[in-house]
Amino acid sequence: MKRYCFTCDLENDPELIAKYKEYHKKGNVWNEILESIRTSGISGMQIYLIETRLFMIMDTSDEFNLENKEVKDANNEIVQSWERLMGKFQKIPEFSKYGKKWVLMDKIFDLTENK
């Protein structure tokens, strides 16, 4: 299993944040998006929010390839529609090097490595 952690920012607007949270409630994420996530080798995903900062944890199979997922998503019109919709709520963090909304984070500590 591989784990990826990302961060993203939301627009600082309480109404937009409430709508973003509503889109992510159980039963509200489009089925095609859930299918795209699951069939790519992602076995678990959680998104957390504090103020305007999002944090996503993504657990994947060992075979999962982030670059392949990005290519598949770029060629999937439904995923692109979802991304355009979410783009109304998200903003690119100021520290994003490549203009991406979701920025991959570096792991700096792991308890299991400190026995």
C-alpha cells in the first residue's frame, strides 16, 4: 500500500465552504467520480477541513501511479466536469509550484519507523 497526502485551499467564503462540504456528504459525490477513484487503485480517501485548508489522505495499491491517474482524469469528461465545479470553491495554494490546486505533501515523520 502507498499513501499520498495533499493539501488544497478553499475560497474564504462561508457560503462557498458550506456548499463544498455539502457536495462531499455521503451520497452527494457523483457516482462516476467514485468509480473513477476506485478503479484507479485508490482504496481509501479522506478529506479533512480546517478554516479554508483542506487535507486529503489517499491510500492506494502498490501498483497505483499518480501520473497515470492524472492522465486518465484529464481525458475523462465527467471528471473534468467535477473538477470545473469544484474549481468554483477551491483555489490554488500560494506555495503550489505547478499551479495545481491539490499539492502533494512531503512525509516528515512516521511513528512506525521510530521503534
